[in-house]
Amino acid sequence: MGELQARATVSWSGYRGEVRGTSGALAAPTSTQAELGGPGEGTNPEELMAAAHANCFTSTLTSLARAREIQLDRIETTVTTRLAWTDGRGDHRLASSTIELAIASPAPWEQVEELVREAEHECPVCRAIAGNVPMTVHLRPAS
């Protein structure tokens, strides 16, 4: 059984900070969103969640395709996360995550659709939010 650990640290003061990953590849300013009274000048948890979800889903999808020897020429994965709250209540919650995929592949489209359905069940981020955050997936052929 294999194992992988990832680690990130946020250094914060006031409404601003910086997030850094131990790989050295992630280093970004972060701030409280303007919608929540902050400066909105950096990334935020919802954007980082969207990035993690898009990257994880794509990685899972390509791994499944390689294992089944299904060629995927190009994939564009866009994830939109939505934060919702009731004014004055402090009940912020991740309300949804929507995955939009554009895939170019010479494989029969039914095989591509099957891979995407399987990735929905295998992606670690999809598994982490399952039952807690509504998730939808939209697939179309890449143009």
C-alpha cells in the first residue's frame, strides 16, 4: 500500500497572508474575500479548493485512461466552487462544486463518458466532499 503526504502552511496577519506548499511549487498571496469585508487581493480557500478539485479530477481521469489504454489527447478541467452564507450569521459553507470538462480523444465517446463517471467515484477530492457538498459534472468534446 502506498502513501503520499502533502503539506501547506498559511502565514497570516490581519486580512492578508501567504500560502506555501512544501514542494516549493505553491506560493501565493491570500486574503479575506472582498465579499466578506477583506481586501480580496489574493487567493482564497474557495479558489484553492477549485484548483485542488480540478487538478485531482484531471489526475484521476488521466490515470484511469492510462490504465485502460484509452488515449486522451487534451483535457481542460474547470471547477467552480460556490461559498454561501447568511448575512450576520457566520455560517459560511461550501455550497457546491461544478466540474466542466472539455476532452479531445480519438476513443469512442462512450468510453470517455465511462472514464469520467469512474473518475467521479475515484477522485480523492470528489470522495472527500461526497455527501457534504453537491457536485455536478458537465462533459463536452473539446473543440
